Amino acid sequence: MSEEKTFPMTAEGRDKLQAELDDLITNQRPEITKRIQIARSYGDLSENSEYQSAKDEQAFVEGRIITLRKMIENAEIINANATAKDEVSLGKEVTFQELPDEDPETYAIVGSVEADPLAGKISNESPMATALIGKKTGDTVNVPLPNGESIKVKILKVITK
């Protein structure tokens, strides 16, 4: 048997997934069921766009429910305190500066399930995080870029959230 994939995430990330799952089951699923029943009452289903739209949405929601259940069931909650205080790891926030003189940037390193770069959360699987994990405050790190080049960054601060 193959091992189930684990999904590293923070407790906060797991709670958000659970809230989304609860909403899908208690609110969206019943609403879609009502829409399907109403659309059925209109008669011929082969030309009923409301029925087809509701069925498509139902399929999406059911798929998302399955995905969320699997992620929550196989969640691996990150313990940021398991590493040295100044060491970059999952669940920590890192501030770094691209050398020689770019502005400092701060990101939380999270599992891929929670990644949202626009919200300051990068996946542990991203090139930046992969290069930074295991390094410490004050270290200078080469980060590979997709084009084959690399950049140098200096780790300014690591914070356990």
C-alpha cells in the first residue's frame, strides 16, 4: 500500500480548512440541493440551464469536500518551536534582503495548502523557502531562480509566530 500524502500546515491553516469544509457541508450543499429541486420543477432537464448550472456547482462542491476532508485527515501540524529560535523553518516568519541593496521582505513559511504570496505566506516547496529552510539569522543564501540564475539574500530576522 502506498502511504497517504501528508499536508504540512499550521493549526490556523487547518482551522481555516475546517471552517471552509463546515460551510460547504452546512450551507452550500443544502442550497445547491434546493436549486436543483427548483430547476427540476421547470420540466425538461435537457434544455434547463439552471439545472445544469446547479449540477455543475454540486459536482465542484462535492469534489472540494472530498479534497478538504483528505487534507484535514492527513494534516501534519507544524511545530515551529522544534527548531532553534533563529533557524528558518515551517511555521516561522523570515525577513530577508536581496543583496546588494533591495528593501527587506517578510514572509511566513507555510505548507503548500496555505500558501498565499500576496498575503505574505510562501510555500515550503517554493525555491525561496527551500533555499532558506535550515539557515539562520545573519546567513547569506543563494536562491536559484527559474531561469537558471540565482540571487543572494541575507536573512535579517526569524520570528516564531
